[in-house]
Amino acid sequence: MPVYDYECTDCGAFEAVRRIAERDDPALCPRCGTAATRVVIGAPTVAGDSSRTQDESAGSYGMSHRGGCLCCG
């Protein structure tokens, strides 16, 4: 299963292993138990090309797999 980044407003960042279908659902902070939102990081833009935007349908799900799988590079 993929690993997603979440941010607790009180405790900070943490990772959670979740199903893709659950990636946008809040995750409970392992320290305090508060529901935390997923952190989505967009791809860097090429200098001078401000017309391009990050689109999840283009395959960027904000995830990575543990163990250096082949699909993550």
C-alpha cells in the first residue's frame, strides 16, 4: 500500500500507509489522535511557464511506496 503525508495542526507532519481510495480521508495523528489532512505537494514548475498546473488526473497522487518499488522510480 502507498504511504501518504499528513499534517496535524498540533503535532506536525506524519506518514500513514493507506489504500488509494482512502488517501483524501483525514488520518488520525499517531501522537494525539486528532484528525489530520493530507499534504499534497505539486510538481515544480518550469521557469517561465506559469500556464501549467498540477492535475491529479495526470498521475500525481502525492504518494510513494515503501521499499523502492519500480513504479516510483
